[in-house]
Amino acid sequence: MQQLQQTFSQCEQIRQGWKMDDDGAPTLTAVPIDTRNQMRVVTIAAIASFCLVVVSGQLKTMAGEIVAVWIAAGYLLGHLLTVPRHRKASVLIGGFVGNLAANLLGGESLYVSLSFTACGLIEVCAAALLLPQVHSANELIVPRILFRFVIIAGIFAPLISGLAAVLLLEGVFTTHPFSSFSNWVISDSLGILIFTPVTINMISGEWRSFLQPGSRAKSVALLLLVGCVTALIFGQNTHSLLYWVLPPLALLAFHAELSTVLLGILICISIAVPFTVRGTGPLWLIGFHTMEERILALQVFTLAALSIVLPITALEVQRHRLLVLLTDGQRQFRTLAEHTEEVILQLDPDGVFQYVSPRVTSVLGFSASHLVGAHISGLLHRDDVARVQLAMRQAASVQSNESVQYRIRRKDGSLIWVRSFMAAMPVGPGDNKPSLLFTLRDIDEHILAQQQRDAEQRRLEDLAYIDSLTGLWNRRYFDVEFARRLMATPENGDDLMMAVLFIDVDYFKQFNDRYGHQRGDECLRTVAKHIQTGIRKVDLPARYGGEEFVVLLKECSLAVATRTAERIRGGIEALSISHDSSPFSKVTVSIGIVHTTDLETSDAADLLRAADAALYEAKRLGRNRVFHWQGHLAA
């Protein structure tokens, strides 16, 4: 793409370079397309420099051969700082031509004219090389750049130029060399400090802000105030009121653009110099002996005024930029807050709403104005207040983002689940604690869906681990939980104290044959219910298979396990469930017991085998009994 653009550019240059010969055939000339632009820049720089040198010469004549302010240097530097690199030479050429022509027409010799011109170009080039390129005058008065501008362009460059002038024009000056050097440096410094920003302001088009209806009347009034006060002070010889010129200038700096401020300084100089030359003004009330001393004092005073108004203007521009950024930031924040799906909240350190985005109406039903000034705890579910307050304290103390889910009350009284991200906002000048920025998102549907999924998961787990006939845990769950509990360390640090009860319904096959499977299922459900009511909540009952049940008794001694087994056996016998095929004429159970202290191992399989062996012994000894295993496992 770049090569294509270059090709089109070359074609356009070739097209504009064709000329017709005498026979009507096109011929290609060697004139580049940018030549006309370069010539235009040279012409503008030459004319502007010529005119400004003439104006400066008039000021010099008014002040008795003492230059009050040298304007041309400020213009050339401003022009150089704004044009692209490839046009800077054109500006310098034009400035050289204009300066030389004006000095020659002013009656100076060729040597003096060349010397004046060379010193001016040395000054301008030294400053332009050390300063950054700018596109507007407001860039020039950014505090960091303004400091460089004052030091380099207002002090360093005029000093270099003044030294060059003393060396080149020694013997030409009609006054003492040091006085001429001082006047040269201060005059050039004033011209650069005033007219460089003015030039940049004109080239960039910023001067049009002066014509805007909103600021035009105020700017004109402030300039008239500066002019009137200056005229009153320098038009009388009664009172030494020199420094009363400063308040109107400071007022102008606080309320006007840079171009208007510099115009005010120029008006002040334009009024002060003629009055001083004609013998009026506060400088005649001070003990100066010559006009040169008075003009030098006026120059120093103008520099002092600049040192006051330029920093004020720079700070005001900076403040204006900050206000614009702040206003833009607030506008963007409110635009985002009003169009995002989340509710944006700002709370003070105590939890009182300071700002609520309009989105709150669609989420909670409240209007934003209704919530401002209210406390957030009034909307929270009582079980969630402590959790939200803890998250707020953490967000305010560690300056990090905190996330919390909680229930909040809507206007209709219903509760919905929401998620909030909260962070501490920067502390303002008068704030001791940071405010909190909240985002509030409605996640009620998500939470309800999650709860439904959890319930479904629990239902699936029940299907996997619950015996569908009796409602007890099944064998799969019992094996997993039994192994887990055996591996767990007791809270008191003692050895494991657990017992296993292996329970079998006596003569259950005969019960099924006699009464049928439906009655058999009812019998198993009754036995399971009685087992569950005869143990503690911490114990683990399960249907192990067929008519067999197993119970894990947690943290119990052998005596407690025996009593529990007897309570289960006796309770089932007391139910008197008819069983004609049993010698006992009722449903009974046999129970085998094993305690963890009975074995040297804590292996789940070993304990179950021992409990099964104890059950076998109970059945061998006649059933309807409890037997405690105390022997050894068969190999």
C-alpha cells in the first residue's frame, strides 16, 4: 500500500511538471511539486520579518536608539517551532532576507545589517534546536515545556545572541558595551517570550477562540481594563503606582486565553513606552539619570510581569485541561453507568448511597433518587449483612477488588440474588476514608438455576447411594464412607473407637415364601425404620443386601455398641410382626458386633469380615441374639 501511494505521488508530480513545447508536444520540466509551497513559506517569512524589524526599529527610535522589545526574533522562533522539518530552511531563508532588507532600508551599513541579521538567526536557531516542535501555543505553556522555553528561549538564546553582537559590533555601539549588551538581551528576551506564543497561536488558528461569543466580551473588557489602568499609571507624574499594573494583568491571566494575555502585555508595553519617552509615568519618579536606565527598568518590569502572568496562564490552562478531562470522565462514566447491564453504586465509608445509576429501577424497582442517602443494610437480607459489611471493610482497607454474592430486597418486597464487585475509590482532599464503588448484577436466575442443578445432583446422588426400598444408604455408599471414616483422625487425638453391627432378619426367605414379596418388602422397610430410630444421627446405617443391614457406630465403646445392638434387636422383636414360619412366631433379627479395639488392624474389609463372622455365630447359636466377635478371622 505504501509503495502504491508513492507511485501515485510520483505520477502526480510528473503530471504537474509537463509543459507544452512550440509544436504542442508535452515536455517534462524539472520543477518539483513542493517548490511552490517552499517559495510561499520563504515569501511569508521574508515579509513578516521585514515588517516586524521595521516596527522594532520604530520602537527603537521612539526610545532614543534603545530597543524596548525586539519582535522579529519571537516571530521567527514561533514559525520554526511549528513548521515541519523540511520547511525550516525556507523559514530561515525568508527571515534572513527580510531582516537584512529591513536593516539596509533603515539606513544601516551592509556590515551592521549583516551582523544584526546573523545574530538574530544565531539566537533563533539555538532556541529552535533545543526546544521541541509544537502544534499549539497551549502546548508551549505546559509547565515542563514552559520552564524549558523560558530558560532556553528567554535566557540562553538571547545571551548567545548578545555575546555575538558585542563581538561583531564592538565600536559600533554608541553606549557602554555592557549597557548595550543588557538592552540587547532583555529586548530579545521580551520579544521571544511575548511573540513566539503569539506566532504559534496565529499559525495554529487558536486565536479564533478570542472571537468566540462566549469569551469575546470578557476578553475585550479585560484588555480595556489593562489598557486603562496602564494609561492612568503612566500618564501622571504624581504617584509612583508602577506595580498597580500587575493586578489587571494577573486578572487577565486567570480569565483569558494565552493569546489574549500576551496581547495584554503588548498593550501594556505599547502604552508604557510612549509615556515614558515623553517624560511621564512612575519611572520618572524614581532616581534614574538617563532614558537608557528608564527603558532598561521598564524592560525588567515587563519581564517581571511576564514571570507572573505566564505561570498563572500555564496553571490555568493545566487546570482547564484537568477540568475538561474530569468533565469528560464524568460524562463517560455516567454514559457507561446508564447503559450497562449492571447497576453502578457509590457508597460512602458508612455504607450510605452517594450515587445510584438509573439501571437500578429495572433491577430493584427503586428510583435512583429514592436510594441516594439511604443505607445499604436496609436492603440486605439479614443473613447476608455481616458478609457484605466484611467485604466492604476488606475492599476499603486493602485497596483491592472484592466480590460477594448476597440477597437484596426489591421495591415489591421480594428478594433476589445479586453479585457485587466493590473497590475503594481514590480519597479526595477532604476525605479520611475512601468511598466504595459497587457494581450490582442480577444473578437471581443463575442462582435459582444453580440451586435446581444442585437439587438434581443430590437427587442423582440419592439414586446412586440410597437404597430405594428402605431409604437407607446402600452398600456402595457404606463402603466408601466406612473407609473414609477409618482413615480420618479423631478430633481428640485418641485411637479410633468405632463398632460395626451386622444385622440379619431371621428366617426371611421363609417369610417371603409364606407371605409373599410385597409383605417381605414391607417387613424390610419396618426393620430399616426401627434401626434408624435406634441409633444416633452421627451413626451410619445401610442396607447391605437382601435382608442384611449394617450399622457403623461412630466414637462409641464396646458397651455402648452392645446396648445399641440389644435395643435394636429387642425393639424389632417387640414389634411382633407375625411370622408363622419362624420358631419365634414373629420377625426377629440376629446381630454380630465387632469393635475397632478387637483387631490390631483398622482395615474396613477386616472389620466387616469379623462382624459377619460374629453374625454367623449369633445365627448358629439359635438366632434372635447379639454376639460380640472375640476370636480370630479365618484364613
